Amino acid sequence: MEDKNKVLKSGVWYTVSSIAIRAVAIITSPIYTSMLSTGDYGLANTFNSWIEVFNILTCLCVVYSIGRAKIDFKEKFDEYMSSLQALSSSFAFVVLILVTIFRNYVSAWIEYEVPLVIVLFVYLCIYPSVEYTLQKCRYEYKYKENILISATTCIATVVFSILLMLVFNDKRYVGKILGTILPTFLMGLFCYIRILKRGKTFFNKEYWIYALKFGIPMIPHAFALVILAQIDRIMIKAICGPSDTGLYTYGYGFATLLAVFTNAIGQAWLPWFNDQLHAGNKDGIKNIQKKLVLLGIFLTLGFITVAPEALMILAPNGRDYWIAKWVIPPVALGTLAQYFYTNYVNLELFRKKTPLIAASSICAAIVNYGLNYIAIPRFGYISAAYTTFLSYVFLMVFHYVATRFVLKEKVYKDSFMFIGLILSTVAGLSIMFFYGDGLSTSICRYIVALIVIFAFVCRDDIITLYGYIKNKYIKKPQ
């Protein structure tokens, strides 16, 4: 009972803290937009994108090995984490040396000053240690430590960003960049030293080979996901222009807030999933996973329902942006498909079949590019939201096929997920039909949403009632 309470507390608090920290980022964003010009804001955020891209390479994606390593090296987990960190930081340091040698070429390529280029790659040597520590805490159910690290870094980022933007008054984007990475870098140093002191291991051939077998196949997977998330905006800008790109990005950004909730839920249940699968408790996994599927559906339909009013609140003086509401339903449904397919990814990671993950993600990225190439010139920027949704559906199907027919694993109630996605799509697009202007239309939308949610919650009772009425009052033909 004590272990169950620990797992439940860890999952709940991890989910709550993830959402709260994201909420802080949303609440403080108006401060940044008021202090930064649109150009500086774009430069600061693009720098974060480069961090995301280069981190895939420099950290070798070995973070994906931690969940399974917790089981395989249970008694030597601290040693494994120390060696994993050493592998990641050593490779990142080699990349840093190469970048320093060719700093002018890299600077011209990513269009940032040489000092910022060096700062970026120094940061990438240490930054992954924060994620390694958070993952370790997650799999050991140390939720208090996890929350403390995340909250401290989040608050420090806001404080440092504001102060450094004032210091770098002529180049405020530099202050925003440094304010974002400095707190995480300092936390990374703390985590790096702590992991090393606990594990006392730098090089271990067995651990390095184990981590690389997980990580290297996941590099194309991670790049494919970045392409899947970014290629639509790049193509919209090229085909439709910056104005449509701005509208699409605004609507897409709100819709993907849903991912904050779904990712938090998925990450919270992952340690428990690994433990239960290792113990062979597939029935327990299936029962809990059905409830998580329903939770994802309710959150998605809720986001779709409130989208028009939410955009008005977030941009009260930007009426031109309100049209972006049409982007939200398909992107939110795509996020739901993404939430579902991670169930299969978790299973593939547990079985150490990372090449399957990479292959599926690359195929989905290719599908997304092809659909965008066909749809955007013909139907405009809103069509990219639907191609994104379809691409994530394809990704879900690819991973289902990989786990069900290649790995021959049946852990989940697969039909429940697919039927849930189909019904959610019908329900979400039905709610979207009431996106028109006017109070009466909004009232109708909320009524439709309540009916849909009621039908989901009471589906068993409705089915029972239908069977009773059919048997009692609808006579069969003689």
C-alpha cells in the first residue's frame, strides 16, 4: 500500500508541478513581449530552437535509456547515471572544440554572434545533467526533489531574464538568451557534480555501449519530431507569406498547450508503467491506461471548446489574430494522437527496439512534408493544421503496427484508443462548427460539448439503456 501511495503521489505532484511551471511561463510572457521588440523576441526564441536542435546531437539522445536502465542496473543505477553523463558531456565537449575552431562558419550559418555560438555549445556540455537528474528522480519517485529543481530553475529564469534584459538594454535579445540559459547552466553544474559524486564512474564500457544502443537510433527519431513540428511553419512562410505564418503559429501555440497536460500525464505514469511491465502486470496497465485515454479525450475536447474565447482573452486588442481559432481543433486532435502513440513508444523503449521508433518517426515526417506540399498551395495555411493531425495519426498507426506485428506485443486495449480517437475527431470537428460569432453560437457550442462529454462519461449506461429499449419496445420482424 505504501508503494502504491508513493507512485500515486509522485504522479499527481509531477503532473501538477509541470502544469504550474508552464503556467508561470505563460503568465510572464507578456513581460517579455513588452520589453522586447518583435525582432528581438524572434531572435531570443530562435536561439532556443537552435539549442533544441543541437542538443539532439550533442547529448546523443542517451536520456532515452534511463527508464530501462533503472531496471537493468537497479543496484548500480548511480554508477550508470554517472557514466551516462560522462559519455554525453565528453561528446558535447568534442563538438565544442570543433565549433570553436570553425566558429565563424557556424556563426554565419545560424546567424548569431560568435560569443553566443560559444555560449550555446558550452551550455550544451552541462545542460543535459538537469534532465538526467529530473529523469532519475522521476523513476525513483522522488517528486519533491523533481519539483524543487524545476521550480527553482523556472523562477530564476524569469528573474535573470528581466534583470539581464535591462543590463543589455541595446541588445535585449542577448539579455533574454543569457537570462534563460544561465540559471539552467548553474543548476546543471550542481546536478553534474552531484551525479558524479554519487556514481563515482566516468568511463564504463558496458554502460556506454548500453546507452549508445538506445541513443543513436533515437537521434533520427528526435530530428524527425522536430521536422514534424516545424516544417509546416517553414512551408507556410515560403508559400503563403509571413502574415499567414504568424496566424498559424499563434493558433498552433495555443493548441499545443494541451501537450503540456498530456506530456505531464504521460511522463508521470511512465515509471509505474515500466515497473508493472517488468513485473508482468499487463492487466493493471490496461485498466489504468484506459482511464488515461479518457482523460486525454476530455482535455482535448475542453481545449477545442474554449479556444475562441481563450484567444480573445490572450489577445484582447489583436482581433486580427482571432481567426487563428480554426487552426486549433485539428492541431489539438493531433496532440491527442501524439499522446496515444507515446504508449507504443514506451513499449518499444522498454523492449530496447529503438530502430523501430526512428523508422516510424521518419516515415511520419515524410508523410507530413508530402501532405503539406500538396495541401498548402491549394487550401492555404489552415490546411497545414489538418496535415499535422493526419501525420500524427499515421505515426500512431506506424507505432501500433511495429509493436503489434513486429514485436508481437499486446499490452493495451488498442481498439479503445483508436475508437476514442475517431469519436474525438468527430466530436471535436462538430464543436468547431459552432465557432461562429455571437453569444447564441457560443452557448450552442458549450451545450454540444457538455452533451459529448456526458456521452463519454455515461457511455456504459447509455449502451445498457439502448439495449433495454431495443429489447423491450423495438420488436423484431417475424
